[in-house]
Amino acid sequence: MIVSRVPSLTLVMAGVALLTPSPPPVTAPQPRTEPSARRTAPVPAVGPSAGVRTGPSARRTAPVSAADLLAKVRACAPVSHGRYREDHGARATVPVCGTRDAVFWKADMDIDCDGRPGPRCNARADPYFSASTAFAQSDGRPLSSEKTPYVVVPAPSVVWNHRSHGVRGGSVVAVVYRDRVRYAVVGDTGPADIIGEASHAAAESLGIDPDPLAGGTPSGVTYIVFRNSRVTPIEDHRAAVTAGERLARRFVEADH
């Protein structure tokens, strides 16, 4: 009996094995395409409702444009008692205009290489070179035309006396040429009957050829001098830019 039950037990166990369902085959996990797609989808543009400041305070953070400044000096209320020449022998056609906050003129740009001599501004490069400027820097030396962006104003005369209009050495100037605005200081005086001159560094910053003989530009430059402003020390160009941006913003936003 024992011998006959062993084969029976084996057959029973084999039958059980055949009747037990097999486990499902192991498969590799499928990639999660939907979350990935969400992660790589472009972030929607943020509108004003999400807290972006698009009003006047946001606009004030942008630099004042050439168009903004030119719009404020479109009309001229002359403050000079006559007009200036742009070059020796030319007709006098340029008035100095004024507002409550600034005086301005529209002219050419000749290159004033006067001041401390350097490799590009010296007696060899410029036969009219002078080693002095009307206004000195903080150490008593003349300004450097190559390093300091400065503008030349006519020497005081019956036509116009810049000192009577809040303009002096170190006054802040916005110089506009095409779509560029650069900030400079009043750094020198020139002939009493001529206007439209700036330093080598000022011309170069505007993309104007700074060569004292062949450079400059015959027209299209606007000089805006902010009344009663002053940069100290006069040679600190970073201070001139900081003050210029602030004064230009106030100028274009003023109601005049």
C-alpha cells in the first residue's frame, strides 16, 4: 500500500502545479510621459495680475531714451541774445534755448583735444592744441580730453553768459546723437562766437570720429545742460552718469 500511494501523491502534486495560475511576466516600467511633458512645457507669460509692475514706476527704471529727450527740446525759447556760429566763417544760426531746468542747443560737434596731453591729444595731432582747460580736475591739473567726456561752452559775452543760467564747470550735460544718449560735464570754454564742441572721450562714446582734425560731425548733436547741477570731482565720470540719468528722468517727466 505504501508503494502504491507514493506515485499517487506525486501525480496529485503535479496536477496541483498545472492548475495553479502562473504569475504575470515581469515587464520594465513604462516612462511617465505626462508629467515630463508638463515639466518641459513652456511657462506661460506672466501678466499684470501676477504682480508684474508695468506702470510708471517700472518705466522709471529704464534709461531715458534719445527720443524722450528730443521730444522735450523740440521747441526753443531762446535765452541767448543772438546766435552762434558752428565754425569760423559760417553764418550764426544756433541759439541757446532754455527751460526752467536746462539750457540746450543743437549744433555740430568739433573735437576739443585740449587739456593734459596723451597719445591721441597733443600738439603733434592737433595744431590748435592747448595744454590747459578752463576748469581743472580735483588735483589742480587740466582735464584729459581722452579720458573725461566733457562739453565746451562759449566764453561769456553779450550774446550769452552761461554763468547767469546756472551753468559752470562740472555742470551735467546730456549729449544726444542719433539714438544715443551719453552724459558728460561742462569742462572747457571756447571762442565767444562759436558753439558745438566736445572732448575726444565724449565724441568716442557717441560713435563720432574723435580725431581732432578730420573727426567730429557736421550736424545732428543736441547738448542739454542741466541748470545748477555739478559733479564733484569734475573728472568722476561715473558720478556724471549717475547724476545725468537722474536729472534726465526728472527733465522728461517735468510738466513744462
